[in-house]
Amino acid sequence: MVGEDAVAADSKAVSVHWELMFTRSLFGTPDMAEQGRLLDTVAELVDASRIRTTATETLSPISAATLTEAHRRIESATTRGKIVLEGWEPRHD
């Protein structure tokens, strides 16, 4: 973010973090097997309910209507957590 956008975000304590999950495999690093071990560990923690998602709402199916609704909720500035869109609506040609 730059300029006025950064100032507006800063006043709301917004932070943006980029994380590329598959850097090792993308670049063929010598420690690529570590990615599998990390994913196994995360799966175990999820299964044991030691970590949980930040998703708070799920809208379905994915369509123009649900995308519009998700956007409306985010713009309302009252949304907490993540909104998940899932399931594709069959296309009618």
C-alpha cells in the first residue's frame, strides 16, 4: 500500500502479510521434503483442535450473487474473520 491508502489502513490497524506456501517446491530447494512435514504437523494440530480457521461465514454456491454479498459485507466494515465462498453454481449456457 502506498500514499493515502497506507494512511487509511494504518489508522485502522490493518496489516498485510504475503506468504507463499509452496516456495520450496516452486524453487526446488534442497529441503523440499520439509514442506510435507510442515503440512503434516498443521494437519495434526487441526485434527487435535489446537488451531482453527479464522473463517466465520460461508456463502454458497459461488456466483455473482454470493460474491456481491461477500463484498457488501466486507465493505460494511463490520465483518470479523474470513468469508468463504464455496461450491460452483452450474453454468447455464
